[in-house]
Amino acid sequence: MKKYTFYDNVFDVVRLIPEGRVTTYGSIAKYLGMMKSARMVGWALNSTINKNLELPVHRVINRNGILTGKNHFSSPFKMKKLLEKEGVVIQNDQVINFNEVYWDPTQELL
């Protein structure tokens, strides 16, 4: 039986982010009971590079709505393009309609 790690738990939450919505590294950490571990969430998502995990990591942004993870994609514009394709409005690497598209796992996953 596999022991679930923090990374596995992060991946499970990310899989649940609906299309056209975004959440933050800190929101995921808080949901997992590790409030001060937003960076660990980022490390977990960064570990998925070049792995076929089919995770919508483009839907995870920083608390200010900025696409801080964009440089970890195959192109620095890919994250923006994926979000815009889902209807998220981006300007200068920031989600403009953040309050409309924010998905809070602590509220959504009761």
C-alpha cells in the first residue's frame, strides 16, 4: 500500500480545480492543513515538469493573481494561453478577473 505524501495530496487538489477557475499555492497549502507551506506546493508542482501527470498546474497562481509559475512551462506564454483558452482574463501576467474565477478548496471541498 502506497503512503500518500504531501506532493500526492497537492496533486489530488490540483486535479479538482475546475476549468476556467484558478486557485493559489497558499489556498492549497491551507486546505491541506499546512498554512505556511505555499512554497512547498510550488515545489510539488515544479516536480511535475517533464512528467505525464495530466495536472492542470496552469490553474495555480500566486495570492496576488500573478502567473509566477509561467517560467516552468515549455514556453513563458503557455500558462497564459491555457488560462485564456478557459476564459480567464490575463493582462501583464496577472489574472484581471481574479475574484470571479478564484476557487477556494477550503470552501469548495467541504
